[in-house]
Amino acid sequence: MTEQLIRTATPEATGTLRPGDGVDDMMARLEALDPLLRAEAGSAEAGGRLTPRVEEALHASGVWAVGMPRELGGGEFTPRQQITAIETLARADASTAWVVMAVEMITGATAAYLGEPAWRQLGAGDDVLAAGQGTRPGRAVAVEGGYLVSGSWQFASGLHHATHVHTAALDEQAGEMLVFTLPKEQATLVDNWDVMGLRATGSIDYHLDEVFVPAEFVYSGPTTEPLVGGGLYRLGVANLAGIGHTGWALGVARRLLDEMRTIATAKTGTRNAGVDTAEFHADYARAEASLLSARAWNMEVWADNEAMLDRGETLSTDQETLTRLALNTATWTAHEIGQTVYRWAGTAALREGPLNRVFRDLHGGTQHVTSGAGVLHGCGRRLAGLAPEARWVFLDLVG
């Protein structure tokens, strides 16, 4: 690592997994947001970003801080607690949950890996929110005191609601992937989010052209060594991101089955109602079983991960493999449930409204790289014994 990036972690930052602070109160607040998120979803989609009412309610709830280190005023929720929080939001509105999972994770990771002094320099506590992109890195050139960063990035979910950009770039001279944090005003935002689903996430593009970023606001992309915070942050950015995506998939799948239950209740007893057939009953039962199974397995995988973190260790390659495969399973189980609901919902699935929006949001979310074919192939190679010496670097099984 470049010498100017070497910092020392606090003893607390190498400790065990913390239990999460204020979890019950936070879950109650998120559940209470459900009616508002449903009511505002159409307006948010039309505007291409969360509405002011939703944004204000999210700030009031404190949800942006669930992934923040406790030393910096955050809740530092465990992975399973974060999954449940995002799942609750996704059941109400997929786009809101997507924005929250992106911003809370990126903000928490930024604080943990930059360390307290640098974080304090970014701004005033709760007012700092970070969003950005890292799967397609830009270019960084080391200069005195920091780096000049250039590049173009897509899919910056939640950037409309953030104060800072969090972005990855490659220091080609050192051969190292780095993550940079800078004020949003220094980036050129491109308001081009014209898509089928997840419209309200405002996942726009942005550009940087030789923007100077001081070294204190840079950390090594693959790091699993937080400078502040507990064992949660030994997961690294890729695994931290997977937590939110898991909760999102589970919550959207549950919303789909909720919508189908409402339709079935309305249609039962009417002439030629498909919901009164044994075929529908079997399909709905299988969909419920699939969702409950995917959720239970993800929670089992994360319970094992949490136990490892609580022992002061980092995840093994096999644990990372199962973590990625469990997320893939949750995502594509949600997709399969969507197909089942679309089939039985009939023309209700075609008309403008909540179910139509959930279908489109679902198909937007399933395209994310975290559940892409390459990750699944890597999992298969490892589980089949064909990559015994390999390890995960971000979303690639290397070796």
C-alpha cells in the first residue's frame, strides 16, 4: 500500500462483533414508515428520486446510521439486523429500500475505513451521507498529498440524497484499487436515469476529471481492517454490500406474495377465478416455501459469519462463497416468485399501480452484478473443488 495511506486501527476496531444499538426502536420506526412509503412510491417514481416527504422521514428515523460505527453515533447493526431492516423497507417500497441500503452501507464503510479524524473532517456528523460506484473503476494518479482522480461511473444509487461521492479508481503505478471520498459538488452529475424499474433510486452517472482528493480521504478497496468500529467492518466492502442486497430481495419477494394474496382474496368465488384452482394453490404454496427457505438459509449463513467475526477473525473463502451463493439464491428466488405472481395476477399485473411497479423494480434489482452469472460461476467452481487455492477479490474468485 502507498505509504501515505498507512494508518493505525484503534484496538476497538479489531474487536468482536457488536450487538447493534437501538435495534428494536429502529425497527418500530421503519415499520411505521410503511404507509408513507407506499403512498409516496408513485410520486417518487415519476420524479426519479425519493420525494421530500420520504427523505425527511428517513432522516428523522435515523436509518442512514444503522451501518455506522457506534463511536461516530451509528447503530452498527449486525448483518442479520441490517438484513431485517432493509427487508422491512423493501416490503413497503423497493426503490426506497435500494437507496437506503446503498447509502447507509457506503456511509458506514467510509467512516470505518477512513477513521474518525478523516470522517470528522468531511462534515458535521449526521449530515454526511456518501453514495457512488465502484464496480467499474476510474483512474488515479498519485501526487503530493493525495491523488488526481478521473473517470466515468454509472449506477450511483442515492446520489441525489448524498453529500459526498464514494468512488473506486485504480492507482495504475502501484497496481492498487483505491476508494476515494470527495464532496459531491466536485463531481459532474449526469441526470440520465431513464429505466424500466427502480426509477425512484435516481441511480445516475457521474464524471470526475483530475479531481484532487487528499490522501486522508482514501482507503484501500480490498481492506478488511477498519480504523474505527467493531468486527462488522472486517467483512470488507463487497460483503457489506451483499447484506443490503439480501434484505432487498427478501423484502421485494414478500411484497409480491402480499400483493398476490390481496388479489386472490378479491377474486375468490368469482366466475372462472384461477385462484380457486388447485394449480394456483400449489404454486402459491411452493412460492411461500421457496421464500421461507431462501430467507432461512441466508440467516443461517450470516449467523455463521457473525460467529466468525465475533471470534475476531475474517471470513474464509468457503464462507464468502456461501455468502455470495445465498444472496444469489435470494435474488433469483424473488425473480421466480415474480414470475408466479405475474402468471396468476392476470390483467392486474398489466395496469399502472403498485403491483406493476413492484414487477418493474424487481427486474431492475435482479440485474445487479452482485447476483450476476460470474459470481454464481465462481461459487460453483469453488464448491465443486475446482478452485481449492482461490480467494474472493470483490466479486471475482481469483486463482
